[in-house]
Amino acid sequence: MDIRTILYVHVYLLLGMATGLIVIAWHPHFRHFRNLAAAFLAGAGSTLLRLADARLPSVISIVCANGLLLVTFVLLHRCIAGFVQGGSRTKRLEALLVGSGVVLLAFFTLVHPSLAVRSLVVSVGCGVIAVLSAWVLLQGCGEGAERVPCRATAGLLLLFVLTTVLRCAGVLLHTVPREYFASSLINVINLFGFQIVIVGVPLGYFWMTATRLWARQNELARTDPLTGLPNRRALEEWGERAMAQSRSERMSFAVLAIDVDHFKQINDRYGHEGGDVALRALAQALAAAVRKEDLVARLGGEEFVVAFWNEGMGRTQRTAERIRQIVEAMHIDVEGEMVRVTVSGGVAVLESGDTFETVLRRADRALYAAKLAGRNRVMVDASLVPAG
């Protein structure tokens, strides 16, 4: 196939991808696609300038065209770095690559013309930036649902790097034709690498974005909007997994059900906003009082649950009592007034034949007993002996 024909296909793909990305970017969740669209518009401009070499001065058709190509890869890198780590951390290196690349292109176009050297400059510059992008993807998306699309996109970028290596080898071995538009296997492979970037990177970027949005929506569905704690759905899912692991590894599992004493009085005096302030403060105190392997969740209203992984009854009772004392000692600022609250709690430990729902139900029974016994205390399931 004629190289010019491939390049025209190249331009159509770039403009098509840029147009599609601009349309997608109208959606609030995909505004960051505007940067990707700008990258492909720059790429299309670079190719069009290169195709018009016979009608334009060489400083435009060669230097500006290839300079725009380097800018295209920098913009792609910044899109990826912005997604993964909130922004590029190699801006000086990027500026150095583009600046030195343009200077070298100008020298080997206007002062000492050399297609071979220009090919090396562009291939090395684009290849290095692609390696930086792949490195960011591989290092920044190591865990979670985004891992697969990040690695797939990094793989496409490294495949492009391979095509630039082949082109550099061809230049050094003098197997690349001296005419830019001459048909050769190396030129076709190199252009194929650019098609991989044009098609693969935006698809990978869209895949990463969709995966992140799905993960965030999934997280929101499992998070209590007032306190930021896991909700009942998340608690049940976590509890079932923890119980299964507890049985397989023969480790203990316990649940503490908590309810704020006389919470209605806080709402009546300070309104629901004041009650929300108290609940958020309580949630922060509970989360800070347990280990990272334990889970604090809000069931709704003024009810909370703490699930303890690998804690026996004695240790769970002591932790529950410590939590009660921490809450009792708190002073919560509600509308400029310091408010004190207390909590009642009920503890239950996993037994043979239990499900998470039955353990939680027994903890609720112990909590109810603590309420009947006078509140501001923790009771244990079955024995109903105060933990303190």
C-alpha cells in the first residue's frame, strides 16, 4: 500500500477519534477527554503538514509537523498521568524532549539535512514518551478493577515502542529508504504502530474511565452518605466473607451493635442538622477506636455496628467497653454548645451454625438488654453480663 494512502487513513482516524472524544467530553463525567481530543487534533495537524510537504516550506512541513507529533505524545502522556496520578510528574523531561527534538529537527532540516537523523529524533522522542506513559500505567494502577485496562493500555504503548525500535534499527542499518514516503516494510510497521496509538490508547483510556466510574458508583452504593462509613449492604458482604475466612482459618469473629442513647432528645433540641453533627462525630470516633482489619458501619438512624476480625470474647468485651468510655468522654460541638452523648452496646461472637444475620441478631438482643438495664453500658449475648 502507498505510504501516502496510509497517512491519509491516519488523518481520518485521528480526526474521527478527536471528533468522537469531543462529543463524549460534553458529558460531565468525561470532561477530561478534551485533553485526549486535543492530542489527536495535534496529531492530525502534524500528519496534514507532512503530507503537504511539496507545497510548504520545510520548516513547516518537517520541523513543525514533527514537533507537533512530539507534542501529541506529550499530551497523551499528560492525559494518562492525570488519570492515574492526578497530573504529570515529568513535565521538565517532557519539555526537554520536545524542545531538544525541535532544535535537532531544525538543525538536520535547515543546516545539515538528514532524513535518517530526523527519523531517529522523532522515533526516540515518541518512544521515550510512550515508555513514560506505560510506566505510569503499570506503576499507578497496580490494584483494583482498573488494573486490567491500565495494563492493557500499557501493553499497546509498549507495542508501539517496539515499532519505534524497529524503525531506529532500520535507520542505523541503512535499510530504511531515504525518501519519507517510500514504501518499505519498516515504514509500514512504524505507521502501524501509530495506528495502535490512535485506536488503542483512546479505547484503553475510555475503558479505564468507565471502570473507575463503575467502581465509584459501586462504592457509593455501599457507603453511608452522612458519615462516610460502610452501610448495611457493605457490612453484610464484608461480614459473610470474614465469617467464611474465620471458619476456614479457625479464628474468632465478633459483632458489637451500638445505639446512641436518647438520640431523639438531641434531634428535638438541635434539629436534624444538630443530630447529623453528632452522628458524624460519633462515626469518626468509632472508626479511630478500632483496628484497620475491623469494620465500622452505620445501619441507619443512630445505629452502628463494629465487626471484629480475630478477636475473642474477652478482648471484644474490653474493646467494646473502651469504645463506650471514649464516646462518654466526648464533647461534641453542636451549634456552639458542647454536647455529650452515651451509647449502649451488645456483643455477640460467632458460633457453630451461625450466619452473619444470626450473629447480628444476637448482638441486637444484647443491645436491647443494655437499654433495659439503664443504657450507657455494654452487654454480652446469652450471659447478659455487663462488659464493664
